[in-house]
Amino acid sequence: RSARQQGKQLVAANLQAGRSAAIALDIERDLRHALERDQFHLVYQPQMDLRSGRIVGAEALLRWQHPERGLVSPVDFIPVLEEVGLISAVGFWVITEACRQAQEWEAKGLNLRVGINLSARQFLDPMLFDSIVGACRGTGASPRLVELEITESLAMQDPEHAINLLKRLRENGFKIAIDDFGIGYSSLEYLLRFPLDTIKIDRAFVNNITNSQADRAIVRAITAIAQTLGLSTIAEGIETLRQCDFIEALGVNEIQGYLIGKPMAPSDLEVLASSFSRPD
Ligand code: C2E
Ligand code: MG
Ligand code: MG
Ligand code: MG
């Protein structure tokens, strides 16, 4: 390649970077107002127990309704919240709102566990434990219906801190799930010393489950370990009945994915939870 060509590419790359930096700045400014302007809401994705065919839980997923950009994906704004130090405030809003919802469902006689995602920075926040316990008390939610989801990489950034915090949460009745399990590189032996209730098997292993023997072997191994340790398993990203059949045959307890339902409004989840029996 000529120097001129290379130079041109460099300029193009810088323009591109400059442009995304500007967009990032915009997003950052807008995110600072999003909480007070009530632009966040939670949607809930159903989790079905394969044995009973019932909806037994729902994962709370954060959505940002931007006045001009429309619905922004959490993948695009949660890293920004982390960077600019807003994750604890927004995270606390998520925890409180999800606990309020869990309490409302319990009062309506729906026995639904609610999953709440925790991000890396949030997890290192010394106030997190008190925030969670406080939100639960304040809303009247039962801790046994609140499941905190942490990722493998998050748990491994400071394992001692993680073990200590998770232990205290479990002693207070909360459930702990390890999210996106299997895609990290941590020592399995170490990870399984964490106080856990649930393993959420990453979608990456579900995608090709119908034609990948290797992925089936991985899922089978994870369920075997989970059973040995008395943990429950949830397979993420189930989109087809065939995937569901394979996953069920491998001994997974619960499924979550578009087959059962996309993340939805609480009222829609209630309808689903009170009417749902297994599709076949
Ligand atoms: P996650 O915790 O692993 O959540 C599952 C993601 O997979 C959700 O994306 C969900 O919509 C998507 N999904 C579920 N079933 C299927 C399926 O069958 N097919 C496909 N293709 N996708 C499926 P979403 O809502 O965009 O969230 C993305 C990630 O953002 C979450 O991954 C989580 O890491 C993060 N996130 C979402 N809400 C929160 C929150 O309140 N706090 C924190 N810290 N992170 C959050
Ligand atoms: Mg999750
Ligand atoms: Mg996940
Ligand atoms: Mg994921």
C-alpha cells in the first residue's frame, strides 16, 4: 500500500473515531438527565421451568427511551453509565423498581422470581449490599424472589470480595445466579466455590445445540456439575422448539428465550404467567 493510501485511511479512521466520540458525549450528557426525566423502564423476560411448564421467573432488563434516538439498547449505554460513574444511581433505581415489581406480583399471588443484573462497577460499590437489602425492605419484596445476576468476569475481578458479598446476600435470603456462564476463562474450580443458586448457560452454547456435538457436551457437563452442587440451570437464548428439546434432554431445568417470550411489559408477563403451559 502507498503512504498516501495509508494516510487517507488514517484520516478516515480518525474521523470515524471523532464522530463516535461526539456521539458518546451526547449520550453521556443525555444519560445524566435520563433518571430525573423518567426515561428508564424495565421489561421482563419470562423463564420457564421445563418440568412443570410454568413461568417461574422473569429477568428484569433495563431500557432507555431517548426522546430523539428512541429505544437505546443497554449494551450501548450501560458501559457509558459505568464510565461516567452513574451506574450506582441507575443500578439502585433498577434494584428498587425490580423489587417493587416482585412485591406486586407476590401480592397478586404470582410466585415469580425476579432476576436483576449487576454490573462490574456496581458490584464493587461498598454501598451495594445495603442498597439491595434496603430496597427489598422498603418495597416489601421477599428476598427469596429476588435473584441477583453477576457475570463470571465480574466475580473474578476480585474473587474474595465477591465471595464475601454473595455470602452475605445469600444469608439474607437472596438468590445468586451466574450469568452468561461458560464464555469466560476463569478457573472452573474457583468459580464453583462461589456461593450460587443458579447457573445461566450462555446463549452461545444454545445457538448451535442442534448440530454441534461439542456444544452439547459442554451443556451436559455444566448440568452435571450443577446437579452435583445442587444448583439450578437456566439456558439462555432458546428460540426454537428443537433447541428446547435438545436442552431439555441434556437435563437443563429452565429456559429463557424468544421461544417463550421476548422481554415484555409487566402486564404482558402477568398474562403469560397466569396462562402459560408448555408449547408443543
Ligand atoms: P443478559 O443479562 O445476558 O440478558 C439477556 C439478553 O439476551 C437480553 O438482551 C435479552 O433480550 C437477550 N435475549 C434473550 N433471549 C434471547 C433469544 O432467544 N435470542 C436472542 N438473540 N437474544 C435473546 P438485552 O435486554 O439487550 O440486554 C443485554 C445485556 O445488557 C444483558 O445481558 C445485561 O448484561 C445488560 N443489562 C440489561 N439490563 C441491565 C441492568 O438493569 N443492569 C445491568 N447492569 N446490566 C443490564
Ligand atoms: Mg442477565
Ligand atoms: Mg445472560
Ligand atoms: Mg448475555
